[in-house]
Amino acid sequence: MPASSRTVYGRPLPATPVWMWILQRASGLLLGPLVALHVWLPGWAANRALSAVLLAVVLAHGYSGVRRLAASQPGLTLFVALALLWCVVVGIAGTLVVVAP
């Protein structure tokens, strides 16, 4: 059974949920190859499916990173709000790029 908290450098912190830990690691591993395909194969850069997957992975990685940071640093609500706003802006801009003709 996983612990609900952990102690790091003498500070008690909430434990990261397993699903978020897996999402952070998996999206981090996928980013490299997806960006490489997007850059090295110019014909694939216009592929909507590849761009949509790349956007989803970037947003998942950013969201999980923001959530983990917010859990480790309580009281940084302005930082978390700005980071989530950044995720929304990137999501909207990315969606406009993916659906553009």
C-alpha cells in the first residue's frame, strides 16, 4: 500500500499519485521521439495526427509537472494559476495549429 505522504529533506510532502508519476515519465519519454519526427521529417510536420499527439503529450507533461510542483510547494497559488493558464494558452494555440487548413 503506497504511503500518503513522504519526508524529503525533513519536510513532509504529499506523495505523488501513481497515475501522475506514470503520466509524467511516459510523456517525458515520448516527447523526444515525437519532436524528432516533427523536425526531421518535414512532410510529417504537416500531419494533423502527429501534431495532435505531440500537442497532447506536451499538455500532459506540462499538466502533470504543474500538479506535482503545486503539491510540493503549498502556497504558490499564483504560480500554479499562471502555469495552468499557460497550459490553456498552449492548448488553444496548439489546437488552432492542428485544425488549421
